[in-house]
Amino acid sequence: MRLAIHYWGYSRLKYSFESMLAPYIVGLIEQKRADGFKYSNEEYTLKKFDDLCLEKFPDSATITVDIFEAWATIRPTEGKNARRHRVSLLRQLCFYMLSCGIDAYISHDRFSGEKPIQYIPSKDEIERFFTALDAWQCAKNGNKALSMRLLDEYKIMFRLYYCCGLRLSEARLLKRDDVDLGNGVLTIMHSKGLKDRLVYLPNDGTEMLRKYLQKTIRSIPASQWLFPGENTNNPIWANSICCKFVSIWKLIADAVNGGKRPSVHCLRHAFVVERMNEWMNQGVDLKEMMPYLSKYLGHASSAETYYYYHLVDRAFAVVRQKDSVSARVIPEVIPYEEY
């Protein structure tokens, strides 16, 4: 007999769970949200797992070896990191079931992922990106007023990503009350790791936001979101932001990306690298400044921030320029030695 659990209580589930494992899936989501986690993307992934169980293992009341292996199989269009995330979520469900006294199989294979190589756009690419964005014309067909409003939002959002080093969700989920124009501060709530922090705006960024808010409050007075979506009761969709970024980036015909398609997150990477290069050129001690930059970015440690930097070729040009010892100790690498 199928179960259909769609509880609209404290956690307000978005999906119905119908497999024999539905009570435990819902229980895990309830527990995580009671602990303060949003668990929205995880709920979507668990719905996919529920569908798998319903289709291929309709009579199984626990997680067996076959179920675990079927879920852990990498998909044709899936990367290792995405698979690792799915398996990690299933392991959490298994541990939850064990805590409830229900046997569940847990694989000892960690299904490790790989650290992706991020693309860092140059200053020239950044300038051309914003020039293309500012020159973008809305399509004549469709709702032109809506298209114009969303375009205004993109122009502000992408500048916040680059000028403040924000993550994708951090700008998207900003509310009007999170903006303190008097002090030029953004309050980032419940970001990665459930951390809150303050992000200080550059002076021109404060004025830019002031004009934008005045305009949007007049046109959409009831919305609480800084960047409302098509439905003004909700923030703009992450997929819409990513698609717009790709559309604008394609206009930079000669942009070199080394085979790696840039994403919105690369604007955050560019912020980190440019800030560190600027400090080095000014003779600022990075060891003293890195803890502050890490806090500003919402990183747990300076090591996370340094990861952005060591991938960038132009970063080493600055290092070499400032380091009088490296030229004597580390020889130039000739082309055939690079492979």
C-alpha cells in the first residue's frame, strides 16, 4: 500500500513522499529544519530518491544494498561532486533510520568528489561583461515592463557579486530590510553554514542601491525582497540569474575561458583575486589582512580564501614582482616542462 505524506506543518514540505520510506524521509527533513537548516534543495533530492524507491523498490521498508547502489550509480550527465552530494544525503537518511531503530545499509565507499578548477575572469573581461549587460536590450515581444524591471535587477545584482564578493544565494535572497543605506551595509542572513555577517558596500555601491530601491519601492511597494522575481512575493529564481549571466557572457566573443564555462560564482572569485593583488601592489601584509577578508566572504578559515588565489596565473605575476628571492631560487619553466 502506498503512503502519501505531504505534511504542511512546521516544516511546510513542498513535495509529497509516497514510498515505503516516506515516514523516515519526512522525519529527517523535520529534524534538520528543527535544527535550523533550510533543507530545501535536500528536500528536492530526497523526493527524487523517493521516486526511485517507488518505481524500482516499491515493497522495501528499509534501505538495502540494492537501493543504495542504485542511488549511488553516477548518471551520464552528472559530475562526481553532484553524485557525492546525493550519496551523502542518503547516508544521512540511513543514519537517521538507524537512530530510529530501523536497520539500513550504509556503504563504506565515500564516493569522493573532485575540487573543480574555477575560471577567474580578467579585469578586461569584467569590464566588457558589464558594458554588454548595460547595453542589453529587452525583447520587443512579451511583458516589456517586467523585462525592464528584471534587467535593472541583474545590473545591480551582478555588480554586488563582483564588488562585494557575494555568493549566488546571498544576493538573491536579500530583503529590503537587510540593506542599511545610512551605513552602507548589507546584512547577510543564514548563509553557508548558517552564518550571518555584515558586508560593507563601496560608496558608489551605496548610491547605486539607493537609486534602485527608490525606483523599485515605487513600482512594487509590497514586496519584501530586494530582487523580487516575476512573482513579486518571491525572490528571483537562481536559474534565471545563471541563464542571464551565460547570455551576457556569450556576447564577449573573444573571452578566453580555457574550456571552462564561467558562472556567476566566478565574479566572487574575481573579487577575491583583485582585492589580494591590490593589497600586494600596495605593500599590505596579506597575513594580517586575510582573516578580515575571510570573515568578509563568510569563509570558515583563511585557507578557503587562499584557494581562490592559487589557481590564477596573473596572481603569480604579482607574487613574482614582489618577491625578489623567487627568481634566484625557482627557475623559469620552459614550455616542454609544463607537461
